[in-house]
Amino acid sequence: MRVNWAPNDLVTNKAQELAGRKSTSQRALQDAAEQFEAIFLYQLLEQMRRTVPENDLLGDRRAEKIFQSMLDQEMASTYAQTQSVGLAKMIYEQMSRYVSEDD
């Protein structure tokens, strides 16, 4: 699997998003929506991995499982930040009408 990822792209996108937001509470809502999406995607990836049958060809795989868990967490966080799924955006749009725009 090849992943096209440039750290500067995420930083630039994040800075532009923060500049365009109106208030602290709006930023907090956006961050909470992204965190919720990241948790949801992590759970999804974890459950998908459980469907793959395990074999003991290479012996004890504790290190591999730890690495896969860390990889799943990072992928979920990156997906949420880049809005590739769109769940955070939908949550933000639905909840933003209930959040004040005052700082």
C-alpha cells in the first residue's frame, strides 16, 4: 500500500482552517468532531483487522500487533484531519448551529 503524504500539506491545511474559523468555541467543536471521527475510524480499522485469519508461521507476533495498532491510530487521525471520510465535517455542520460564535 502506497500512501501519498507530505507533512507540510497537513500543517498548511490546518493553519488555513484555523484562520478561517470565527471563535474559540467553533475551533473546539471542529477539533472535537475530528477526534470523534478519528476514534470511529480507529475502531473500524481494528474490527477490520480482526476479520483477517491469524497464522503462527512467524511465531509470536506481539510486536507486529503493537505496530498495527499504532499504524491504525495514525491512519485514523490523518484521515480525520484531511476530511477524507467527511464524518467530522457533517458533525461540525450539524452541531455548529448550537455553538455560540463569541470568543
